[in-house]
Amino acid sequence: EYDLSALSLPSDNWEVLDELKKDSHRYYINVCHNLNPTPELKGCSTLASGACQKDPSGGKAYSLGRIAGPTYDESKGLMIRYTEGDADLCPGKGRTVTIFFKCK
């Protein structure tokens, strides 16, 4: 069992840029806690979401859902999956994201 509560932010959110793509989405997460409402997350449901995806133009924001709990895989390491996010692209299938934790 892993306790990631030290990564939970009380009044802000972690911001991550997908560096693999040019003009990439920004991701906002809060580990072990719902997102905190901030101006960057306008349009994203922060009350029931631990992660949000914002499009590169700075426009639309999408909920990536609730935390499904940390898991550990021998080959992939420690990860958190968020599920049941906004289903605007494919009705009945909400957005999801998996975050992999690595030590450097």
C-alpha cells in the first residue's frame, strides 16, 4: 500500500505539460484529493474530479474523472488512474488518464 497524501495540494493543483507533442494539452491534477478551483480550470468540474485536461488554445477544459486508486505494476511501477471523466468525444466512454510516478 502506498500513501500519496503528501502530494495532495490544499489550495492549488499540479500542472503538467505533455512534452511529447508540440502545442500539447495541459493537465491539472491533485493527488488523493479533488481539484482545487482555480482560474485555469474554468469549465472543468473540480468538485468531482481529481484531474483535468485543457486544450492547447487555452479554451475548453475536460474532466478526466475521479481517482481509481494507486496501483503498482512490476514493469510499470507506481501509477494512479483517473476514470469516469467527460464523455463528450465518445458517448458512454468517459475520458481517462494514467499517471506514472518515477524517481530520478
